[in-house]
Amino acid sequence: MATRSSRFPRTRASRGNSCKNIFNKIRQGQITGVGLTRGSQFPVALLEDRDKRAQWQGIPVLLRRLHESSHPNSDLSKIHSIVMELSSLLSMEAMSFVTEERKTPQESVSPNTYTFDLFGGVDVSSSLILIGINSITEGVTKSLAAREDFVMFLFTLMSNKKIFLQTATLIEDILSVRKEIIQLEEIPNLASLVQSFNQQQLANFCRILSVTISEPDVGVDDKHTLLARCTQQKTNTCPSCAESNQVALLNIPGFIERLCKLATRKVTEAAGASARLELEDWHSWLDNALVLDALMQLAIEELQSSPYFLCCYFSSLSSSPLRHRLPQSMKIVHEIMYKVEVLYVLCVLLMGRQKNQVHRMLAEFKLIPGLNNLFDKLIWRRQTSGHVLHRQNQNCDCSPEISFKIQFLRLLQSFSDHHENKYLLLSGQELNELSDIYLNANIIEMEALNNTDRNLVCDGKKGLLTRLISVMRKEPIDSSFRFWQARAVESFLRGTPSYADQVFLLRRGLLEHILYCIIDSGCKSHDVLQSYFDLLGELMKFNIDAFKRFNKYVNTEEKFQMFLTQINSSLVDSNMLVRCIVLSLDRFESQTKDMKVVEVFSVCRLLSYMAQVENRLSFLFRLTSIINVQTLTQENVSCLNTSLVILMLARMRGKLPFYLSALQEKEYAEKYPGYLLNNFHNLLRFWQHHYLNKDKDSTCLENSSCIPFTYWKETVSVLLGSGRSSRCAIATYIDEAYRDLDRDFLEL
């Protein structure tokens, strides 16, 4: 008896200490984030053994059962039973807790509430709520989306790492059905919330941000026209909600820097092709981003105490050829999916009103050199085919790798477009090559090139632009990547024409490759052909060397006729190239003392063709007839500006009356008097309405044509003159019976 009695107190003390050890382990895990963070991670036997002596009232075991049932396909009746049992234990204490201004539950005052909180009851309950909401119908989702307070409350839940993924998914679903964009500034403690995210959470948060910083898609109806947009801009003079949200993000300290780090961080890849996932097959095992994040989170944290989810998921892959290399492939796809979201957000910010501020930040944090280092190993590891072209606002169901490439190309396009930072796409060695081109041509180096900070350019011998041209030349002819590749390269050339920039690309065989695609490849895609026409125009504009190369490639009449056929098949697609040829012709005709120009001019089929006035008139007739005020969009307004370029050059040479008279004769020849000139008159009225209020567009017109914008305005005013005696006014060439010049745009 003595032996037993002497042993018993030690056993009680040991068990009491065990209970305290459990408390301590949980609290330490919750504070540090390492180890056990909730009671449901302990074995049931241990919890039951300690329950009576610790007076936990069975709460830890109930929470473990509730946690095990917290998945979308759970037995709801079972969950309801557990919740009701917990509710009976907490109801009285909870009432006291609420009435005392939500003080932290104390063990001595509210033992059940304290135990519930300690063993992860709040997290489990939140997860159940989110699972339930995520399973509701679209109608209920719309009702919840209308509750501004509920949406803001969801954002506050994102500070809880355990339910972050479910909360983010729910917010994304709700925002997708809202008619109005939320104001990010109204989110409580937005800056501190975003700064609390780890890099994985920040990347997921970018999915939500993409909805809040993008202007609503106007679709393809009449709201897409420039007329509708101008009307909307007159009524909405304040910055849009999306623009305000962009400013709110830029005001968060360190936000852009963290996005740049996410976009450029490397992925550790095992050597050999066996470690790489064939990403066209991604859909065979990847259901959605949420599943992938859950898997990665489990892998990273090594939560061996809950292997059930992984076992069930991977069991479905037992017959898949990908199963042996899935873990490494999962890391690659995971990183790619993150980068898609981050690049999209950066791209939108680059196109916003704070473009210059964003440019400075992206340059400072070395986004472009970082992407250059990823190009061969991740961005363009290999050629990818078999996808459909998606425009900027279209929904995309492409694989992660395809989406990644498209967002990368969009970013390059936005980064280079009319901005001096475009030279960051080159390496230091390539910048030296540009300087040598200027020196050898005896041309003053452009200020933007001279001002480029060489500490911020691409490393190594090849910059991003050269790498892009290299993969572009290898791309399958039917690949829709060609559209985005050409757009990205063209953006590097946009603005005031640079002879050195053009020669740099000519040396890399770009012109011959474009001509092959237009003439010899059999390419049928209007989008791809349009992108190549635009790129060819920027590459050849005012550059006699480019016209010489053109003539060398297009060395037969058959090839030249094929080229003309492609141009004439769709003037909306090719009119920018037509404009380039007309402008270049005008400049070369004035350089009669330059023997190099004279020599090329005398043999070049393209220049000889455009030098014939009847051919220029033919283009003018068609350009003024394929558009009207109601159908003008950002896509086809260039046709109006190309028409104007032809007439401005005619005016400079005193031939404007001849061109207007030719338009009148064309109308009568087609037995439709007044149609062309009335339509053109109305288009020019809209031109004044549209361009005289937009500094950006007017600057682009001036830089790309090298014609002062004041001359653009003067020419339009002369053409719209009302005096019947003016030989340069359109009205002079419309007979009174057919004149229809003063109607409102909306009535046309």
C-alpha cells in the first residue's frame, strides 16, 4: 500500500504537467508558426485521456472531429450535430464575452471559451463558413457581393493565414459578379494587411487586385467605339475607381519592390528533361489554383500529421506518366502561376496614369534584368504551340505556361511603348553597338540612349529584345505568340523614328523574317499579319537601308504582287505600313543630293509603286470609305490618320485641291455623289473632338509622322472650312443637293 500511495501523487503531477505541456506546445506553435498550432493535431487517444482531468468538457475532441469534417463533401448532418454540441458548451460564456466588449477569453472566467480558442475553434469555424459560402449558388453570391460591409469583412479575414486561400477564392468569386469595382482605400488597414502577406499570399492577392485595378471590359458592342468613349469621358471627369485603386497600391511601401522580386525570383529545377513537366498536360492533374496552393503549402510546411488530403489526391495520379516527376513539376507550375498574376498587375499599372512613377520603380528594382535571367530557363524554355489568340481583356483557359508567355510579352510591350526606359531591354554590349551605329552614320545619339543607366540594363551579351527576336524567328508559323512577339518588338520602335534602333534590328535579320511571314509562309491569321505590317512599317520608316533590303528580298514581280495582295486584302490591318511608305517616299523625294537614296529609289519596286499618284489616290479612296464615325474604334482610327497623312503631304506640295477633286470624281463615277466627302467631313469633325482634348494621342501622331501637330490641326481646319470659295475645303466639292455636313454625331 505504501508503495502504491507513494507512486500515486507522482502520477497525478505527471498528468497535470502533461496538460500544461499541451497548452505550452500549442501556444508556442501559434506564436512562432512552427510545430503544433491547434489541438486537432494531437492524437484522439491523448486528448481523451487528458480531457477529464483538465476539465476540457470534450471540446478538443469535438474540434478535431469538426476539423476532419471541414471539406466540401462532408456530411452536413454530422457537422450540424457537432456544432450544436459545441454551442451548448459555449453559449452562456459567449454571451458574457460579447457583453464585456470582446475581451480576450480568460481561462479562469471562461474556461470553455478559452479552450475553444486555444484548440483552434475559431479557425475551424471560419473554414467551415468559407466552405459553405463557396458552395452557394450564383444568386446568393450576387446578394453577398452587394453587401459592402461583408466584402470588407472578408478582406480582414485574409490576415489569418490558415484561412487565407479560402478567403481569397471567395473574394475573387464575389468581385467577379459585382457590377461596381470596390475601393481599395476603404479596406481597413490596407497597407498593413498587404505588408503582412508572405510572398505566396501576395501573389494570390494579385488575382484579386487584377479585378480592382482594371477598367471594366466594354466588350464588342457599340460601347467599344471611340464616339461612345468620348461621350463617357465628358460625363466622367473624375478618375475612375480602377485608377484610384492603382494609386492606393502605389502608396503602399515596398509593394512594387515585392512584386518585382516575385516576378524575377528563380525556380530550382532538377537537371534533365525528366524533372520538367510537359505543361500542355497540366490540366490532367491540376484542378485549380487553390488545390495547387494547398498542396504546396502542405509540402512546404511538411504537415505530416494530416496526410489524408495528399494521399487521396495523388492516388488519382497513380496511372499518370507524370507521377514520378510531379513534385518538381509542381514547383515549376506553382511559380509560373504566381508570375502570371504578378506580371498582369505590373502590366496594368504600366498602362495607367502613374506610368512614369511605375517605370521608375521597375527600373530601380531591376525587373527587366531579372526577367532576362529567367528567359531561357523558365519563360521560353521551349516552343509552345496549339493555343488560340486572346486579346487583352478576353478570358483565357490556356495552360499556365502559355498564359505566362502572353503576360510576359504584354509587359514588354507596355514597358517599351513610347518610353525612354526601353533601352533597359538591351545589354551594355548592345548599347555600345547602338552608339557605334550613330557614330558611323554621323548622327547625333538620341538623348534617351545617352541617359540610360547602365547599372540597370540586362546582364551578359544578350538583352531581352535580342532573345525575343531569336525565339520569334523559331516560332511555328501558325503560332499566335507571333502576334504578341511582333507587338512587343514594335513597341521598342514606336515614337520618333531612330535610325540606330532600326539598324540594330535589321542586322538581326528581322526584316527578311517578316517578309517571309507575309509573302512566303502562307500565314492566314489577320491578327498576326496586322502585327507584322505594323512592325514592318516602324522598321522601314525613313530608312533607306531597309528599303534596299526590302528590294533585295522582294526580287521578282511575282513576290511583289503577292506583297501587294496581302496589303490590299485588309487595309485596316495594313494601313500603318501604307502610311510609312507614303511618309518615307515624301522624305526620299526631297533628298535628291544623296546618291545612296537616289540609287535605291531608282530600283525599289515599292517606292516606284507608291510614287504613282493614282496608287496613292486608290488608297485614299478606300481608307475614307471603310470607316465612319459610328464604327471608329481604337483598332481602325489609324485609317483616318493615314488618310490625313496623304492629304497633309499633298497640301505641303500645293496639290490638296487635286486630291479633293479626285474624290469628287470618284463619287460620281460610282453614282453615289456626296457619300465619300460627307463621310470624310464628319470623320474630321470627330477627329477634332477626339484629338484636341488628348495630349497623349496628339504627341504620338507628331512623333510617329515627324509632322508637327500644329500642321495636323491646321490641315483639318482648312479641310473643314465653310467658305465656298476655298479650293482646299471639302464643302466646296459637295454639290448643294448632296451636302449633309452639320448633323450631330449621334444622329449620323
